[in-house]
Amino acid sequence: MTGNGSMSVLDLPKNGWARVEKVEGEPTLCTRLLEMGFTPGECIRLVATSPFHNPVAVNLRGTVFALRDYEASCLKVCLME
């Protein structure tokens, strides 16, 4: 968990809902995630994880995306209560 209250998708509990706060990391990867729809303000849900969180399944607007750990760690989110 980072100091400003946001966390990585990898820190979410299974079936936990979160709001995307920001996308940070390698510029090409960030652009790809933004183009896929992982934009600030979007609500996402961690659907499933595999051993060692690689990959994880994330639901965004009714579509399930499989993200590798390095991709998921770029998504900084805020847990929704």
C-alpha cells in the first residue's frame, strides 16, 4: 500500500471493488492500460488470482481482463466500501 491511501490491484481482496486512482509505471505499458479502459475514476473488481498473482483477472465494465503482475501493479486504486 502506498502512503497516499491508494494501493495496487494486487493488494485487493478477491471480489473486492476499487476505483482506479492513477496509472503509473513504464510509459508504453501505461498507455496500453489506458487504451484498454483502465482510466482514473473507473470501477474495477478483482475476479480471480492465480498462484503468486500472475496473472490476475480484473473485471472492467463487464469485461474480464487477465493482467500479469507487472501490469496490475501499474494500476493504483482506492478500495470501495
